[in-house]
Amino acid sequence: MTTNAESPHPAPGAAVDLVSVRKIYEGRAVLAGASLTVERGETMVILGPSGTGKSVLLRHINGLTKPDSGQVYVCGRDIVPLSEEELVEVRLRVSMLFQGGALFDSMTVFDNVAFPMREHTEMTPKEIKDRVAEKLALVGLPGTQKKMPAELSGGMRKRVALARSIALDPEIILFDEPTTGLDPINSEKINELIDDLNERIKATFVVVTHDIVSARTIADRIAFLHGGTFEFVGTFAEATRSTHPVLSDFFRSHTMPAGAAAAPSETAPLAVSAARPLAKGEPA
Amino acid sequence: MHRPSETTVFYRNLRWLRFVDTFGRRGAGVLDYLGGIAEMTVQAVAAAFRKPLYAQEILHQMDESGVKSLGITNVTALFTGMVLALQTAYSLAAFGGKLFIGRVVSLSLVRELGPVLTALMVGGRVGAGITAELGSMTVTEQVDALRAMAVNPVKRLVTPRLIGVFFMLPILTALADLLGILGGLLIAVTELSISASFYFNSIWNQLRISDIASGLGKSFFFAMEIALIGCYNGLNVRGGAASVGTATTQTVVAASISILVSDFFLTKLFLAL
């Protein structure tokens, strides 16, 4: 759902509501009035080529970056005017999975996952121990508590980071390129994990990616960021049928094998669905 | 009389304007840097008085910056004391310099060389370490992760390091003073045939509490400079691994210079008190 001038803000019941967000870096408008509404409980995938400001947009949702103008409503509250201290409350409800995981490499896996609990709750060591074990099991890494991040593979690190980001049962989770830098098998594992997690913990997911396979597996809806604004918002199936020139180009170049991309066929945008499992929510 | 042409005057003015422009930009850069450090200092000090205390982290930092620096600072002090004794005996031989060895060694160490050399060594070891650690945390988004988890990075990262260095550097300095004096004693006894009791007596008669206080007093300031420059440079790394290296080098240079420059003004200040 794209926002228009008449709809009220914040949109009622929306988890995240971005209204005309503008951000200028070194004279270039990375975000030029981007507006987007994310409903509670849905998985919104923000898609777009690299370097189009997807990650910058994501950082606006938990206040890591402030817009030059526009409003960012999180759970109905505009977080733009809030100070770092006032943002604490927001950030306890909105967690973020960073691109490289951003695990504290001086700490063990256990200490990493326990970190938010120690910082923000009065939990006893026993409760923390149980909760860490529970979260690690949830991401498929039970028994890795004593390992250091350096001993883990890239995919495992991301999963530990995911366990850390769900440590305090957030309402909204932001994913910054969850599959970037992973091999296809690990990417698929992460995608399945995100999809599975979405069903289990009933949180709102906002996922930034340029990985179309990832988008088709996990997305309830897709928002295509181009030129600093959202040029398309809809389901994956709608996106594949879109006539938007850049979006259809993007799909073609990312879903076709290199050789086939040169010779477009009538079914090009949908060619991918024949070879891969159906997109989430897409009818068989 | 020949008058310069209008073109000549124009270019002369242009050069002058360029100079002012460059100078102004540099100045603005320096002011930005100092302002940033000042702002971080206020936040870090204010955070030290708010919960949570991060006691464990502070102890860890004391170990890192204090206990693990003992080797380098002690060796430096010991050999400086030994060299001082040799040089004093040599250069003051004509005036019967041997008799003054205890005084010269102890005074120069306690007032000047102990605090400054220790601070330079710690600045190189600990300051660079802090910048490298915080710098790599910054470029791998660990500092952003702290903020995203609603934890203040200044309180979590800067304050414990500041407290750690602030309390450990004076202790390292006191030990360095002691070892330097012992180094001087070693040379006095073995090379210059002065008795240990004479050496200590001459120190005891000469050295005043104010000498020791001014030396140790300085080291508190040096500690702040090392920790704050190290943390600030680390947290402000932009880019990748190469920037971390540059920032680390910059910390060693900036910390050394600020120690040596502030030493002069602190000496003036303590002499005036």
C-alpha cells in the first residue's frame, strides 16, 4: 500500500509508517521523500539495486539515522524528534540484524545473546542462561554458547546475531541484507529461518535486500526503492508482472542466467517460478 | 617608481585569499576535532556517575591498560635511571658530580621523566590499542549495534577505558619513579662506587612531597589525554580496515604531542602553585 496525501498519519494499526522521508548525503538525495506503511505482523521486503539507500532507510526506523525532513512513525509514535535517551524505549521494541552480524568479537556467543538481557532486564543468571539456550535453539545453533564469533562461519554468525536480536522479544525486527556474503545454501537456510521465525514470533519484519530469491521466500509484500522513493509496493507476484521499466529490468537481470538475460523471452519475468519453489502466498 | 600591474595585484590577492582559505579550513578542522573530544569528555564523565557502573568492564580495562603495561613502563624507567646516573657522573665529573647523582636522578625522574616517559609508552601501547579496538568495532557496525540495542556507546566503551587509564597511569608512574631510582642506585653502587646509604640519603634530603605530587598530578592529565584521544579517534573511523590503521597512527602522534605540549604548561602551572 503506497501512501497518498489524503491518508492520515500515522496510519492506524501500522507498525512502521514513513512519511516523505528525505535524507541528503554529500549533496545527493539518497532518500527523496520516501513513504511506506508496514502493517503489523507482515514481512515487508525492501528491494532495490545496491547503493540506492535501502540500508540508510532501514537505519531511520530505529533512529540510528535522522532524516533531513519527513516523519518516521514507529508503533504510532514519531521518533524523529526523540533524543538518544528517549529512543531507548523505541529501540527495546525494534531490534536490528546488521549486515555482517555485528557480533561483539570480544565476547562469547553466550555473552552476545545475553547482552541485551543483562543491559535491560532484571533477569537472574539462571533465567538468562535458559533464555539464551532457547533463542540459540530457535536459530538452529544449540550448544554453541562457549564459542567465540571468530570461530563461527559467516552464516552461523548471522544466526547468532539473529538470536541476539530476538533476545528481548521485539515487536519489529529490521534485517539489513541478511543473505549478502553467504553461499546459496546458507542463504537459503537464513531465508527459511526468517520465514519460520516470522510464523513463530509474530513480529513485524522489515527486510532490506537485493536478493530476489530471498524476497520471494520471505516477503508478504515488496517495496521497490529507486531514485530515493518507493516506485512499487505490492506482492511478489505483482512485482514480477509489473511493467515498471527499472523493476522489470531488475527482475530480469537477477533471475535469469547470464546467457539467457541477453535473449528476453515472453515468459522472462516469470521464468524463475518454474525452476524455484513458489513465492510465499502465491497460488500454485 | 614601478607599479605592479592590475593582473599581478589580482594574483597576489588571490594567493593571499587561498592561504586564508586553507588556513581557515585547517583551523575549522582542528576546532571540530577539539569540540568533538570536549563533547565526548562531558558525556563520558557524566556517564561515570550514572548506573549501570560496568564494574567488571572497568576492572578489565584496568588490567588491559595498567597491569599489562607494567613490563614496558618498568623497563623504560629502569634503564632511564641507569643512563641518568651514568651521564650525570660523566658530565658533572669536573665538579665532583658523583655526589649529586642521587639528587639528579631522583629529581629528574620524579618531576619529569617518570610521568612523561610512562605516559608516552602507555600512549603508544594503550592509546593505539583503544583506537584499533574501537575503530574496528565502528567499521564492523558493532558500535551501531550497541546503539540499536539501546546502549549508549560512550558509557559502555569510553567511560570504562577513561576510568581504567585515569587510575592506572599514576600507579604506573609511581612504580616507574621507584624503579628509575633503583636503576640509578645500581649504577651508583656498581660503577661509581657510591654507597647505597649515601645515595638514598642524598635523595631523602633533596626530594620533597611537592616534587612527587607534581609528577603524579601530571600523570592524571596525561591519562585523560591518552584515553580520550584513543577513544575519539576510534569511534570516528570512517571506511574500512585501512582507516583503522590511519586512525591508530594518528592516535600515537596526537597523544605524544599533546603529552609533551601539555607537560610544559602543567610544569609551569605546578611551579606557580
